[in-house]
Amino acid sequence: MNVLGIPKQILALAFIFTIIIAALVVARMLFIPPSFGRYGHYRADAVDEVIAQEINYAGYEACIECHDEIYEPKEKSHHKGVSCEVCHGPAAKHVQAPDEFVPGAPRKRGYCPLCHDYNPSRPTGFPQIITELHNPGKACMTCHDPHNPLLPHTPEECSACHREIANTKRVSHHASLACVRCHTVPDEHLVHPKFALAQAPVEREFCGECHAKDADTGRDVPRIDLDTHGERYLCWDCHYPHHPEAR
Amino acid sequence: MVTNIMTGLQNISGYIYPNEFELHWGILIVVYPYLTGLVAGAFILASLERVFNVKVLQPVYRLSLLSALAFLFVAPLPLLVHLGHPERSFEMFLTPYTSSAMAMFGFVYAWYLMVVLLLEIWFDYRKDMVIWSKEKRGLMRFVYRILPLGVTDVSEKSILFDNKIGRIITIIGIPSAFLLHGYVGFIFGSVKANPWWSSVLMPIVFLFSAIVSGIALILIIYMVTTMFRLKTMSMPCLNKLAEFLLYAIIVDLSLESLDFIQRLYESEESIKILSEMISSRLFLSLIVSQVILGSIVPMVSLVWARFGRLPDEMRRMAYFIAAILVQVGIFSTRWNVVIGGQLFSKSLRGLTVYKMQLFGLEGLLMTGFLLILPLIILYLLSKLLPPWPDSEAKVQYSQAGDHGLR
Amino acid sequence: MKKKKSAPLSRRDFLIICSKALPFTGLLFFPFTANRLLFGQEIDEYDPTQHDYAMGIDIHKCIGCGRCADACKKENNVPKEPYYFRTWVERYIISTEGESYVDSPNGGIDGFPDLKGDIDILRTFFVPKLCNQCANPPCVQVCPVGATFASRDGVVLVDEKYCVGCRYCIQACPYGARFLHPVKKVADKCTFCYHRLVRGLLPACVEVCPTQARIFGEVGLRSSPLRRFLRFNDVVVLKPALNTKPKVYYAGADGEVR
């Protein structure tokens, strides 16, 4: 039964396994994509295929190249930094064939509220409206120029922007106080809120004007002794002035 | 597809990431570890007879081997069918990524199929095939002439060599079977993004549940085939199978309880959503089907049937029912791992639902087909290589012509 | 100008015509300049080893308009259905009882509806999400065939022609940033708009963010806006315990964000 002392079983199986392994080796040589493993365990050509993807958004720079007459005033307005394609949609085709493809513009009332409809989750100070109450039926563009979106008239109420704070204050003991009772608001703040911030009180004595023992205010106003009441702290460290629940 | 998802939307509770609306691994991926577990379990059972000399299990030795082979053939099919591009699956052998558990599984599978199971069966049946090639006529004779690969030597020395190699392969086979199913556990257990899967115990739990399901499977197949062949069952063999099944269930249940208690006690970030999932979406499949019906009831009935005073008839019945329940339980185990791991959002804030389809490549009918297919293959294999103790070929000039040669 | 009929152009007339036509000659060359603008620089000049991208997200600036998610779908032809997103915006509302409510209807593209139930709001904010382009990406680790990979500039990409669609990467992603493309049947995810980066353009979501809540740039470049963002903000990454080393940094992210 032996050839060179090796059992026949082993010879037969060795033969079969050699064929299988050889087939696998040949298959690997034939079927592994040529660019596989050039830079790592992947097909290097795949990167080029990803790169070959078509561009739809041309980018701000491309728009500015031609439309500087819109860009310049817009860059000085509140919509500074808002890319043209945010509202006008992807415009790479327009860059390649300016006359054949003209990007649209949202002229209806529905689009602007995507950013400007009141939503408590939006950062405080971001200009928002309650769309149902804000000049119903009118297109936004009748009053506001999206390329220079100044307000037709400055809002009289602070709550136009600071709605969340206003809502809180409304249900608090400070409901009857006007915002300007505590905050000094420069006129510029109404036009450029980020550049000219409103000022808040900085001293304990300010609260003391109403709440100190000897303050000249109504009898139902809670009183404290400024010298003994939490002296190391500022009032607003413990009491949120817009909802000053005292415990 | 779309309507399925839309109806699914209404059943989502809490918040899930938008991309999680679709469940990515469906019932086919439940079938895959289930089948692999049966393979590993059946093989480990076979090795008990061969390596550990548990002689009473001799009637099921060859049956276990063939069952393992039949189920192993089908095990990768659900994976293949669920792929988005099955025609590219060969890439897993061309450019396997060594850090990917799934890629390495292809090699573990190939090793197990080619080096362990096929070889062991070949060495075990070679003598028989040579003899059958002389006895049979027609096509079968032709097949039996090819299969021994030209090694027609049936001298005593040669058969002794077969037995020796067979034993060595079985010894290699035990860690390989552990590897095969432990690895399936690792595919899930190594996903750190998923707190339901990510656990070091996962491979071990998978392994023991595999042994449980494999023994139960052989118990069922042995009882059914013996009944249809109108032979008498070997009661000592059944008793031994039931004993091993019982021990395996006890270990498996203890491990799973350990995992569960550990999770509950550590009470990590994910515990809230996982408990919510267990008490709502997985209540039926986990508490009822896996733990009560699939583990506790069979455990109690096995203790009662094995160690109680019962007539053999009743005892067989109890074994059979316990084995069937165990199958249901292990299938639920796979379901709870695979589907359960996708029912909660990785944001840990919400639960989704799994909508199973009836038709289609990933549907219920396909699943049924894949579960029946191994049994059909096993039937064909048993025609080709009869695994019954009474059908083993006798070598005429050998004085001890049956299995006692070893 | 009056043109004399049938007379040859005088030297002076010619110059006048030329000067008038000058602005329009630009149009002749327009397609070339446009292409240069669109494609920024020649792709051949692009050296991936010289780049290392990252994104910053300033939660205090995000207004939840969903323009990023919308632009992403338009730029990358992501399926329109509301369960395939390369980027999306989540709304977090934390009630005074400490309960968190999170939603992301259609990824935020259509805005966020008013809450019908009255939750007593403690804090609330928006969080844009996208692929974190992890430096230690679990999706790449598990891909059996090498169909998803980190490019030499550190962007995790998918090879559409090689992906087998096994979805292991989707399971491995802790951020839910991957999905199976319903038509192509391959894994799909954010590429940081890689096709734009190599041409010197910004990712589409960054391009359209009206409040500059998304900041993009090179980690290694002193002058990059991202460097400035990282210098002036306390940043966190999502799920840091998983050691995925994300390259999307959040400023102002609440502990509830995950």
C-alpha cells in the first residue's frame, strides 16, 4: 500500500487538496482587482470613482464671481455668510451653462419660516416670528429684501427676538417689569443685535433698589438685608431674575 | 417594502436614528447561527463517541456526522441570500480583511468543511464505499468507485490507518467545532456599538446553546429515523443523549443567567432601554419561549424522565417532547440575539419593530425552505452513505468486521 | 454709435466696438473659468497625504433649519425617503422633570413641528448628526472584503462596486450614520463630500449652513477655521467611551446628546 512509505489515502487527499489550493491561488491572481492593496486593504480606484461624482452645489465663491452686485450689499447685511445656494438651490449647472439653467428663488411665504419661524429650540436672539400672526398671507419679500433683510421697522417689543425669556418672565413675579427696567439697551442693538449688546446689571445693589430693607417700593415686594443675605454671592447666582422664585 | 416600513413607523416608540427604520438583519440571519449551532453541536456529540469512548452513543455516531455535514452545507445559504450583492460574495475569499470577524468566518467554515467534516466522513466510510462498489450495480456502483479516490485497499492495516487518522481528525475537530460556533458568537459579541450583543460571554453562550441544540437534533433525528425504519431504539443510547442534553441545558442556562445578572447589576447606560425591550417586544420570545418553554420545561421533564421510574414508552415520549421544545427554545435564542439586537435604537432612546415578510428572498417561506433543505440533504446523504449501525459493510476477511475494529 | 453702411470700419470705430464688446468677451472664456471655479484646483495636483479633515459643530449656532440635510440629499443623490440620511438634525427637549424628548422628522428637512403636548421645557437645542469619520472606525474594522476604508486623507469611504451588501458595517456603526442604499444595495454614508474636497470646495452641508454652525477644515493647518473653532471652544465627541476617535467635534453639546 505504500509509495515511499506514504499511505495511499494521504497521497490521494494531498492530490485533491493541492488542486483546490492551486485553484484558489489562480482565482486570486485572476479576480483580485489590480488596484487593490495599492494604499491599503481597498481598491485604490474606488477613490477615483468617489471623486468622479457630479457636483451640484457650485459654492459661494462661484456665485460671487459674477453676482458681486448682490454679494456686496448682502455681505454687509444680516444675511452675511448665508450662501446663495441656501435659498436658490444647487446651481452648479447654472455656473456651467448660465443661460440654459437658471436657479429659482423661493418667493412664497413657506420658505423663510424654515429658519425664522418661532421655535423654542432655536438659540435665543435669533430673529423669529410667529408665522400665523405675522402679517398673514403676505409674502415675506413684500416687506423684507432677502439680500439685505433689514426690518421694515424695529420691533417695539423685546420679545420679538427674546421670546423664550419673555415667556418665562410673563409668568413670574417680575411680569410687570419692563425689560429696560434692568437692561440698558443701546439703540444700535435694535439694528445690529450682535454688535451692540444690551447690558445687564452687575451689582447686588441694583436688586437692592427694590428689595433692600429700606427701599422705597410697595409693601408686597419681598425684602432682604443686603448685608446678611448671602453676602458673598450676586443675587442672580441664586435667583434667576426672569423667574425669581425665592425659596 | 415602503409600505412595510410605513406601517412600521406607527409602532416605533421613543426616538430612533432615521437610518434605523429598516432592520438590516432579518430572519435569515436568525437561521444562520441556528444552523451553524446545529452543525457544531452534532459534531461535538459525534466526537464524544469517537474520542471519549462513550460506546453507548455508537448508534448515532455516523448519523451525527452526516447531520452535521447536511446542515453545514446549508448554513452559509441564508447569509448568501441576504447579501445585497450575492454575486460578489467570492470577494470574501479573494480579499478577506483580516480584522473582520465575518471574513475570517469564511475560512473557519472552509477549514471545518474541508479539513474536518469531509475528511472524517471520508476516512470513516472509505472501507464501506470500497465494499459497496463491488456489491452495488449501476449508477451507485460508479459513485462508490469514484468517492474513495482510487484508494481501494481494504487490508486490515489500511483500515487501522483510516481509524487512526479519523481519530486524530476528530481530536482536531473538537476545537474546530468550538471555533466554528464560538466564532459566530464573536461576530455578534464583538460589535461594541451594540450593548445587547457586546459581551465576552457571547461566544461561550453560543457554544453551549449549540451543543444543546445539536444533541436535541440528533435525539429527534435518531428517534424519527429509527421509527420509520421500523427498528428498535437503543434505550441506553437515548438515556445517554438525554443526560448529555440535560447537562448542556444546565450549563447553557447558567451562563445565560450569569450574563443577565451581570448586566442587571452593572446597570449601564443601556439598561433602561434593554429592560423596556425585554418586557415589551421580547417578552414572548425571550421569557416565554426561550427561558420557560425552551429551557426550564425541558430541563424538568428530562430530569423527571431520566431519573424517574417510567416505562420506556413514556420516557421516549418525554425525551422527544423535551428535544422539540429545546429546538424551539434555541431558535428563540437566536431570534432574541439577532432581532433583539436591532429592536432598540443605538441612541438608546427608542424601540422599533421587525416586520417579517412572507414572500421574497428574505421572507418566511424562504426561511422555511432553508430549514427543511438540510433534512432533504440528510435524506439524500443517508441514501448515499447509510449511517445506520446495521448497514455498515463487513470486511469478509476481518475477524472483527464491525465498529469494534477501532 | 452710428455705423456707416457698406463702408469698411475705420480704425476708430473698430476700437470703439471692441471696447464695448470687451465685457462680453469674458463670456467666451466663461466655461473655462467656471470649470476652474467648480473644480477649484486640478485634481491631479491633489495630494491626499497632505490633508487631514475634521468638522466642528457649534450647537449654540444651529437653528434647526435642516438646510444641511436637504443639501446633502441634493448634492449626493441620497434617496428622498425619510429613512435614508447621510446627515440629519435632531431636536432635543429636556423637560423640567429631567426627561429627554428627541425627534428628527424627515431629518429636519421640513422643519420641526410645534409640540402638541405641553412639555415643561428646561433646555432645548438642535444637534446635527453625520458620519463621525472616526480615526478608529468600527465599520472599516468589520468590513469582510475591504469595501469600506479610510482614504489616505482619513475620510471613510465606501466602494460601491465592491461592497457585498452584508450590512455588518451598519451594525457596527454606533452613530446610525450608515444605511443600505435601496437601489444600489450597498452600504452608503457621508463622504465629507469627498468629491468636493479634492476640488477645494466645502462639503455641501457646510456650504449651505446659514449660521456657520458647521465648521470644516484641516486639523493640521493653523489658518483653518476648524483650528480656530477647536482653539476657542470646549469640544466633545459623541460616545467617546467606544474609542472610535471621531473627527466631528461638538461645541456646546449637552450630556443628553448621544
